[in-house]
Amino acid sequence: GKDATLGTNTALSIDENLLVTVSDNVFVTGRATGTQTADNDGNFDLTVSNYWTFTPDGNDTITLTNPAIGQSGVIFLDNSGGHTLSAHASLAINADVLSALTTAGKYMISYYCTAESGNDTILVSATGALT
């Protein structure tokens, strides 16, 4: 193959899905960022983002739609209102952890998708209250 070198401040746009296969170690300098998306109803479309902020405006069911196998991400939960949260059947979350999320506070929730659909196919964990 050929090596490609991009100049400083060169933008690369991809219009379709891109699969990159790396046969050796890759060293990256700088930082990687993603799109942070706000949500207030507990329904997260995983084709939109992997990084969410969630401020419930009432009692909600946490639902992650359109998962891809191997997809993971993070949800920042600001439940300062102490709203009751439940989990969609596709989420595998410890009942005590889910119950703790109803206590007023801020939390980091992480998820990992093991399948595109089915009960208990999205593994979920959460921190204790951060504030």
C-alpha cells in the first residue's frame, strides 16, 4: 500500500460507513472527541451518538434503540430531581444500581451492546452518586 500524508488542518470527509483495518500498532497524538447529545426523555437512539447527557424531566424508562454489536458509550445522568428511572427489557443492569439512580445526584452510566436486539443484550453499569 501507499502511505498518505495530510497537511496541517486538512479536513477529511467520509459520506458512507468506513472500515479501516490496521495491521500494526498505531500511535495517535492529540485527542479524540465525539458528539455529545442531550436527552431528557430517557430514549437514546444509538445511531445518533455514543455520548449523552440525560436530565430527566419526570419518571422515565431508560431505553437504548438501534444498538450495534460491540457499540459502547457513556451517559452523564443529572437526576437532581430524584426522578424514578426504570430500564427497558433490553438492558442488563443490576437492580440495586438501577434503584440507586433514583436518588438525587449526578452519575456516569456506561453501556456495551452484545447484540442488535433482545432482552438483557445491553450491559449497563453506573457509578455511585458523584455529588
